[in-house]
Amino acid sequence: MGMNKNDGNGFSSEPQASVTLHLVPPSASMATKAPGFVVTDLTSVFRSNTSSNRSKVRVSIVRCSVQVSSDRTATGLPPWKQFDARLVLEDGSIWRAKSFGASGTQVGEVVFNTSLTGYQEILTDPSYAGQFVLMTNPHIGNTGVNFDDEESVQCFLAGLVIRSLSPSTSNWRCTEALCDYLAKRNIMGIYDVDTRAITRRLREDGSLIGVLSTDRSKTDEELLKMSRSWDIVGIDLISGVSCKSPYEWVNTTKPDWEFNSNRRSEETFHVVAYDFGIKHNILKRLASYGCKITVVPSTWPASKTLEMKPDGLLFSNGPGDPSAVPYAVETVKNLLGKVPVFGICMGHQLIGQALGGKTFKMKFGHHGGNHPVRNLQTGHVEISAQNHNYAVDPASLPEGVEVTHINLNDGSCAGLAFPAQKLMSLQYHPEASPGPHDSDYAFREFVELMKQEKKVKA
Ligand SMILES: NC(=O)CC[C@H](N)C(=O)O
């Protein structure tokens, strides 16, 4: 197999009498539907079991590229169940496509995401509940999905809209093909649709409600009517994604992926995290910075939180309209000023409202991993991960509240601080997932805020 002696990967060029290869296709069903895989990449063959008898070495292939055999592709069929699909937008436009994943009829708001990679984190971000995510990157699915990149326990989004779905997967962490993953989670995906044209329309006209359907019995007019009789504004989407009872979170970022290992606080701070649809990486980053975390449901009363005597509070990201969840605003209001708080995205918007400010719906929002933000306190520009359709109007906020960050694409408010109330918040995602890590320092600043408060109280 052309391995060099001691090449640094544990490979040896010594004679090997017996080698067992375990091929790992992206999914079992793909293997049965498309027999005859062609292994195209053996770069990561490694020795998993060395016995004292060096002539018997078992080898597992953990990374392999799998391509659908020419037999299968010759038939012109892709390795997933596919139906004709329609996306009917409320403006009357009809987009014909092919489906993968689940089938049926689903209504939602269409938003476009400009991330080049990280579709699994996007699919599992609970903040997309009620929305169809259209990826502007035309080629999706080529890295499959894996065990580690889940941002929640489920896919809450309404569906996925892409230009082209890769028929093969190639990634060393891949455990399943995207088509099978979505089918199991009952999420509809469509491809073979002009995502660029839809994006331009959304940029011109703003986010649009649409209906995605594989149901031939439904007329275009019926689907159009459905899209025009539903609205995402004013709906409490948080209650469908929040946990039902409190739990402890202990997982840190895995050592292999930890890029900020010197930043762990020597003290441990107890953080109560309100789950409005919390992404796992927010919890992992807090844990990596040395926090002990209790996650509580969105309806958890402020009084019970204060009984837990936390050092700090995290108000998480979450789906939908912040004006549709007055109970959450009330909870935030009852907690502000009592302990240091950090709000992220929906959490930031709820803080804005709790302070007496207003939120408004943006034309098409910010969704992607490439949004430039200026930190007004340091002057630094961060490239950030964003996913929101609403924003806080800074002019509506009371005196003493500082705008700390602005989005450089449109000048909108991207961060707030209110030192008198030990408060900081960001409209975007310092935990990234997917996206750049430029804003990770925000977790350190939150720890500093809790540290200062502890000192004052001591
Ligand atoms: N990621 C989030 O928390 C989203 C916030 C809010 N639901 C919005 O769309 O603006």
C-alpha cells in the first residue's frame, strides 16, 4: 500500500501477511441502493490493532471517498429517493425542483444563508424553526454529516433549498449521507433550483413566505393560498424548541478542536442558561471557559433562577419574533441588574425589549458566516457568524445603554453593554458553528464580568 516506515502516522513498511479492510460508506442505504463503491482516497488508512505478531495487522479505513458506481449513474438516477417538487412563494412565483429527504407539503419563511460550509450546524440550529434555509453555496452534501457537528438534538427548520446535492461524500468524520440524514429527520430538501435567482428576489423584495410540496394532487393556486395565509411574525416559536426541564451541561469543546486553551478561568462560575433554542456550541464554549452550567426552559421563572444563586445568566439564541414572547421579556426584565448577564441573538433582542427598547424585522436579515462587525470598544473588525431576521433599534434604548458593536454591511446594532446593569449582549454568534472564531473573546469577557461582580460582593 506504499506506506513508508515510521511515516509519522503509525504506518510501517514491514511485510504484512494479512490485512482486513473495513470500508465505511456514507450510509448503509446508499450502499444497498448503489452497489459497487469506488474507493478513491486511502490517505487516512491507519492501523487500529497491532498484535505482537507483526505479520497480522488489521487496518481500518476511517476516511474514504465513496462514489456512486457507474452502473448506478448510468441509469441517470441519484442515490436518494427523489420526487418532482415545487416551491411556491407568496409573490406568486413558482420554482420547480427535485426533492430529497422527506416528502410532503410544508410552509415556512425562505431565508438565504451565505456560509460556504457548515450545513449540518445550520440544519440543527433551532433558530431556523419555521424557516426554509436556502444555501447560496451551490454545492452541498459533499462532506456528509457526522456525530460531532450537531447544534441541537433535532432539525427544527422547515426545509433546505440548494442548487446541487453531491452524489458522493468525502470526509474523514462522515457517518451518513445528507439525503439519508434529512429523510430520517423528516425534513424536506429540494435541489436543481436556481438558488441565485431566488436569493436576488429575496434581496430585492425581502424574506418571503413559501410552500414546499412534492404533492402532485395540490394545485399551484392551493399552494399559493397556503403561503399567503401563514405568517411567521407574531408566533411563539421558542416554546417548540426549548427544553422541558432543567439539566446540567458539562461537555467542553473537544481538545482537538480547542483553539483557545489558555483562556480557562481558574475559578468556576455557575451560569444559568435560558434555553430559547440554545446551540450546543454556546454551552461548550462556556464550559471550556470554566463555567458550570444549568440549562433551564424558556418559561423558567426568574424567582427560581435567583434561588439557584447563579454567578451569571446566559440568554440564548432562539427562533422567531422577539415580540411574540412577552413572557420571556418579562423574565429577562425581572433578572436584569441582579446578576451579570450575556445575551446572544434572541437573548440580545429580549434584553433590548426588557430595557424598554424596540425590535424590528429586517428586510432579509443576516444569515451566514462572513458578516463584518466593528467592535467599537477596540476598533477591531471581526468576521462573524450571523443568523437573525430581527434587530434592536438602538435609538429606542434608554440612556446608559451603549452600542458596542455594529454590523459593517448595513450599520445595524450588533452588540450592547449596560455597565450599570452588568450586561453585555451580541446580535450575532460568538460561538460560530459554523463560522469564524474571531468573536470567541466575548465568552472571556462574560467570565470577567462575573469575576468583577464576585469581587464586589466578597
Ligand atoms: N439566532 C437567533 O437567535 C435568531 C433571533 C431571532 N429569532 C431572529 O430571527 O432575529
